[in-house]
Amino acid sequence: MRVAITGIRGLIGGALAASLRADGHEVVGISRRFSSVDAASAADGAGQSTVAWDVTAGTIDVSALEGLDAIVHLAGESIGGRWTAARKAAIMSSRVDSTRLLAGVIRELDAKPSVFVCGSAIGFYGNRGDEELTERSLPGDGFLAEVCMRWERAAVPIPDAGVRLVRIRTGLVVGSGAEAIERMAKITRLGAGGPLGSGRQWWSWISLEDEVRAIRHLIDSDASGAFNLTAPNPVRQRDFQRALSATLERPSFLLAPRFAIRAALGEMGQALLLNSTRVMPDALNEDGFEFSHRDLADALTGAI
């Protein structure tokens, strides 16, 4: 199988590429930068090649994407940091414009891939309190919801080209190298872990291993549409912190007030830390996917 991946230098893209290569599949990395590491991989037959693209200019080597079995689109600017107007514009355009570019490329290909997996996120649902959210739930409000809606909408023309479209709405990824988990672990090791705001907000998570396994499952499946990539057991933030503290054998009692988080991190802190999104992976379950990590403590043990 020959699979192209955008965002191949990211946490999920890198892990997916490694998993595919380990099973003898060819990986084509679509990247803004071509490094000596890419060149070395191509030279030593490591099962990976790299295609350069420029989303701003709308350019990519179309010929290099002929004959693919799948394209997995994970690229996008980091949502971390303060959300200035310029930052928001970069977050939005990096996802929407790149998806439009790929949708256009697919229409030009003579040998089209059988499936296009378009990244998205559970930010699609917005801040929803205790409501259980499935793929049938309506989108929410806020910046992240708007990003995800426009991101997914940019991929709508792809099925018209005869390519199966899968939209993956990923939750908080728990795995080695996950920036959010590493930051939380660092604070917890210092003895400063504790609830964020009320701690009652729901956090929907997935282990990195299951994220990769789910993407590969969807590549091999004949299913299409939206899929929530979250473990079947979302937890409240305070319980997430307790599990992390127990794993690290550190205390977990220092409260970070809502007003302090908003003052320090602004809109980003509200959206990523305080919003409540209780997401269930109904579509994955219905498609026969089996999670390796249903328990948060188990997932954390392998991540930190």
C-alpha cells in the first residue's frame, strides 16, 4: 500500500508513518520542508519519500501523488499559544486552504486514491457541558468549531471525484511526545497539579496507539463520513489530573482558577482547558474497531 501523509512531522503523522513503514507499506510525506533526514530515508530504502508543497502559493507536485492508495491529511498550524488575529488566521488557513488544494489535486489525478482521510477535531462540537456527543450531534459555537466546520467543508468535493471521504475528529491525544501531556506532567512533577477551573469539564481523550490504529482501520474499511477518534470513556478534567498524578506518584490538589487561566491564556485557555466536550466514538464502534486503551490510567502509563 502507498499512503501519502501531510503533517508527517507532527505527533500523529510521524507515528502513523512509522506504523505503516513497519508493516512494509510505502509512505509519501507531503511537507513544506525537505530535510537531510528525508533524503537519507529515501536513499536507504526506508519506505518513505517526500513531496514538497506550498499551500500559500497553491503548488504541489501532482505527478508524485499518482497511484496512491490513500491520502491522510493531518497538516495544520499548532493551536497552542495566544490567539491573536494573525494566529487565528494562520490556524484557519493552514487547514482550509491545504484541504482545498488537495481536493483540487485529487480531481487532476489519473490514478486517484481510494480514500482521503481528512483531519479534524472534537473542537467541532464546542462547549457542550454534560451532553453526550456523537457523530450525529450538531456543530457547536466558537473559533475551534468554526475552524473544524470549514476544514471539513473544504473536503466536500472529494467524493465527487470518486474518492471515499473520511473525516476524523480527534480528541486529546495521550502518548509519548504529546505536547499537552508533557506540559501537564511537568507541572504535576513539580507538585503543582490540580483541577483547572471547576474540574468538572469533560475531556475526551485517545491513546496515540489507538489514534494510529483507528486511522489505519478507516483506511482499510469501506466506511465514510465523520468518525470521533476518542476513547469510549471520557473523563472529567479533575479525574484526568488525578489519574496523571497517580501515575507520577505526585499530589493533585492545587486549584487553577478559571479567571487565572483566562487571564494567562485568553481565548485559547478557555477553549482547550475549560470547555467541556463529552464525545463518544459511536461510528468507530459500529464499524468494528476495538480499542487497545479504554482506561486512561493504562494509556498514561505508556505515555509518561
